[in-house]
Amino acid sequence: MKNGKLWLVILSVSIMLSSCASAPNAVESSLDYESEQKMGLPMTAAEAPRAEMSEGAYEGDSSAGSSFDSTGINVERIVIKNASLSIVVPDPSSAMQSIVDMAEGMGGFVVNSNIYKTTTSQGLEVPIANITVRVPAEKLDQALIQIKALVDDLDIDVLNEDISGQDVTSEVTDLESRLRNLEAAEEQLLKIMDDAYRTEDVLIVFRELTSVRSEIEMIQGQIKYYRESAQLSAVSVYLQAKAAVEPITIGKWQPGIEIQKALQALVNGGKFLATMLIWLLILVAPLLAAIFLPIFFIIRYFRKRKLLKKSEEPAQKEKEKKAS
């Protein structure tokens, strides 16, 4: 092989790699990968991909749905879903074990768990627990229902519930596109390696192959991580003991609960008023303006004409009087 031809091919491959490397990589900025490592997800082929991925799981099953892009191609939607709960239970230790059994029974696993004791203002020592589990994405709603079934009163003992989702379909599509380009570059370099005989040429091609292979493994690891995570959703639960938040009781009256209900009613009322205001500003106000503004201007126009006509009448009469 001529040295000039070799360098020309190497330069072409290098330009291809630079193009792949400089492509916008939303994966590296949208997620926190290190937190997922701590949660015990399977390691990828690249061991520690640079993609930063947050706690979450992708709904890669049929329930995630699909849509069509501008070219009419069916696109699988990949959605990251997180769930977190804060609940009050009679016994946090027992409730935590129930959550463990539920996750394992669904085919999931425990990421981490922690239980410790705290002292209430009345001097009572009570346990508090934190647990994070992963369950199949299609069973996330079922898992949340079973966790909330551990409380005595859904209206009072479920302190917080949050479910978030993020569509990362475009990021995965971008990774797969870059992977195809890198694999094409690797195939071309392997052909060059077969024809290279000089030690210098072999070393040059080997360095390029090593760089390409490293990029391929990293992207394969990221895609594999996405696909494996798509099967599981993360659920974090904070469990407080009932005794730690037991309301003050006077006879059979519990003013703390009444205050909580009143505050909840206040929040609900505020939300209702805010919703009504939004509808009024966005829908009702433009419709009223579209209907009444033309009427207003028409009435104003005729009123001006009437006033102008009245102001001209004395002058007209005076003119007629002089003419007669």
C-alpha cells in the first residue's frame, strides 16, 4: 500500500470520528449516571459510561407507546420514570420489609435501604426508614398502590407522592446513529490493517482502531444501560412512624388533624381559584373581547356621528334663516 493512500484513508476516518465526537450529546447532560451506579443497576460493557444518568427507568415495553416521526417511521418512545413517596405507617420496619417483599415478588430488587431512630418532642424514640426499590416499569402503578395500602388513612398518612417522566427517545436515536458511523469507520480501518505491512502504518492504524473501539464500547454501554433500565422503574419511599406525627388529642377531638384538613381545603380552594383565573384570562377574556369590542366600536362610531350631527344643526338652521 502506498503511504500517501494510507494517510488519505486515515484522514477520512479521523474526520468521520471528529464528526461523531462533536455531535450534540444530550445524553451526557440530561441524566446523572453516578446516582444510578449507587442504586445498583447493571454495569455496562464500558464499565463507566460518561453518560450521566438520573434515578429513573425507561418504559420500553408496549405500554410506553410509540409515535410516528416526520418521515412516517414508527418510533419507539423511551420514557424515564421516577416515583417517590413519603408516608406515615404504624411500624416503619415492618412496612419496609413489606416493600422489599413486594419488589422481589414483582421481579425487582432493593437498591438501598436505611432505618434509624429519632426522638420525638415527647421523648419517645421512634424508627424512621428510607428505601429505594426497582420494579418492572409496567407494574409501577401497582407498586404505588400496594405501598400506599400500608397506611391507615390515605388522606392523612400519604404526605407526599411524586411521579416524574422524561422522554429521551431523541437521545437514544442519536446514540444509535453515532454507533452506526463508528462501526462503519471500524470496518474500514480493519480493511486498512489487513493491507498494511510497514510497522509505522500498522501502529497508526492500530491507534485509530483503539480509539474507535473505545468510542464504540462507550456508546454500546450507554445504549445497553438505557435498554436495561427501560425495564425497571425506581421507587423511593420515606417512612415515618405514626407515633412521631401523632396529633394532639383533647378528649376525642384532634385539633391537629382539623388544622391539616383546613389547610388542605385552603390549598384546594386556592388551586380552584387559580385555575378559574387561568381559564378566564386565556379563554374567556379573548372570546369576550372578540364579541364585544366590535359592538363597542360600532356604538362609539354612531354616537360620534349623532353628536356631530347635533353640533351641525344650529349652524344649518342659521344658514337656512339667513337664506330665507
